[in-house]
Amino acid sequence: MPSRTTLLLLTMALLGGATGLLVGRWSALPGERPPPPGVEVVEIGAALPPLSLPDISGTAQPLAQWRGRPLLLNFWATWCAPCVEEMPVLDAFGRDQDGNGVQVLGIALDESDAVVEFLGRVPVDYPILVAGPPGVDDLSVRLGNRRSVLPFSVLVGADGRIAATRFGDFDADELADWIGEHL
């Protein structure tokens, strides 16, 4: 029978090994990666930089046109199933906002033609802007999407500062609670 000291040492070794595996695993998670070299990430609390993106007709739309209103920037793609499932929730939420409420803006990380074709089948009432295909330094990454996952949402306060970010899709209750918590 092993001695008490041997069991204690074995237990400590197992715990140390498990801790090492967990730390190694966490550091490999996409959420833990630093941004690519040369890519500056706008942190929560910082001002949203001046941005202008084309709408689905190709017309540049400066985000400054919604200055003074909270903005919900929702990054999505036509091929992203959770994004597509979330769109009716965002659409209903956007319709419920008055002229000074939260402005929902969909930002497609996709090709313009694919977005136009998709919206022909699945229309929404909120504005859709096109940021081009996703990549290591796309706009969502520069606004905090260090996991490079979609959907990804950025909540900007009426003061123009980033209030919160979120990975993943919302249901109606989660969306209202999240916005209420951060604005």
C-alpha cells in the first residue's frame, strides 16, 4: 500500500498536470489570442472611430449619421446559421425602438452580391452595411472580436463610446437584458 506521502505527491502531480493542460488549452482558445500585429483594437469605453461603410446599393453610409443615438452593430454573414436565426429578433427589436432608441445596424462580413441576394429572400427593416469578407483584421476584429466568430455585436452608447461587446446570437429576452445592463 502506498504511503500517505506518496499519495499526496501523486495527487499534487496530477493536479499540477491538469492545471497545465487547462492553462495550455485556454491559451489556445480563439478568445485568448491577441490581435494580429499592426491591428489596433478599440477597447470597451473608447470612442468608436469614424467609420463609413457601403450599404447594399454601394452608397457610403457614415455611422456619424446616427450620432446621439445608441447603436447596436451586429456583425453577421449570409452563411452563418446563428446569424440568420437571430435576424428576426434584431428586426423586431429595431422596430420597437422609437426615433431616439437603439439603432440596429447589420454589418455583413460577406460579399455584396451574396448579401443583396440573401436580403431579397430574408428582408429586414434595419440598415445593412457591407464590410466585405471576414478576415484576421476585419472591422469586427478591430472592434473586439478576438474570437473571429459570428454573430458578434458591439453596443455603442449615445455618447459614441463602446459600451459592450458580445459573441453569439441573442434571443429577444437576452437582447433586451443585455442592452438594459449596458446602457
